[in-house]
Amino acid sequence: MARYTGSVCRLCRREGTKLFLKGDKCYGTKCPVALRPTPPGEHGHARVRKQSEYGVQLREKQKAKRAYGVLENQFHRYFEKAESQRGITGDNLLITLERRLDNVVYRLGYAENRAQARQMVTHGHFEVNGIPSDIPSMILKPGDLIGIREKSAESDHFKSLREGTGKVVPKWLTIDAPNLKATVDAMPKREDIDLTIQENLIVELYSR
């Protein structure tokens, strides 16, 4: 399966909630989810019908996949890893997704959305613990230091970030804006994740 390259606003409308795939537009009055809260397509308004239990569970999985920009096989591997860990499987799954390098770049305010963050990582702008990293799916751990490569730091985009992004950084991360450095202070907790995902339904889906 190839990565989706169509209108991301259609994905939000399909899931019936904001997945914050479009950056600032998601917070404004022109957000399509607010203007047209129906599934996309010519007959979207007629598709509102009661879903089966399986359908509800599937939509939650799709919501999580689309929010973090993860494909099916990779998402399933994350679930298997979460299931093998101690604690609540659903929480473990979201915490793992939250620790992806591309998501951390987005949370730090370096990118407007996760898709842009993923592109910035693959273009080699970042380093982790002093080592260049171009792998968006890299899972970070407490103590990891995220920096900007020296050449990239001279670009206009990163120069403007030295004054701060204005974005509220999650409490499990610390950012040193003037030096373009950030640290993973702790593991994120479920309450730190602001997405409206019912992870228990995803667990039930894979347990069928």
C-alpha cells in the first residue's frame, strides 16, 4: 500500500474529527471538518448510519493510523510490541507512536504538521544524540537529545525558530529554542496525548 497523497482534509472528514493534519488551518474557522461535518463524496450526507461494532473499532484504528501517518503493517507491529510490554496495551501503543522522531519534531513546533515533520527528518535536518538521523520512525527514549544539523541551522526556517515557536511543548519534552536543541525528559503519559482516540477499541479490534 502506498502512502496517501490526496487531500488530508478528506481524511479528517471521513473520521468525523480533527486529526490536525493541516497545521494552522485545523485551528481556524475554515477547517472543512467544522464547515462540512459529513463524510467526503457526493453522497456523504446520506452515509450517516449506525455502524456495527466492528465498524466502530475499525474507525478508531484508522483514526490513529492517519493521525500519525503510519501504514497498516507498521501499525500492526507497533501493536504487537505494545501488547508484549507491561501495562495497558492501548496506552503503550499511543505512547510508542508519540515517541516517533517525526512526531517529536512536530510536538516541538519545528513543523506545522506530522507530514511536514516526516519530510524534514527524511531530508536529514536533524540529529539525535549528535548522530544524524533521517528515520522518521525512530523511537526516542528519555535522555535523548534532538538537535539541528549545523548546515540546516543556517536556513531561514530554523533561524526563525530561535526566537521560539509559540507552541506549547508537552511536559515530557524540553526545548532550548536559542540553541535549537530539545531533550526527551520522560516517557509521555496517556493524558499528555491530546488526540481523541479510544485506544481500547483498537485493542478489541486486534483481539477479535
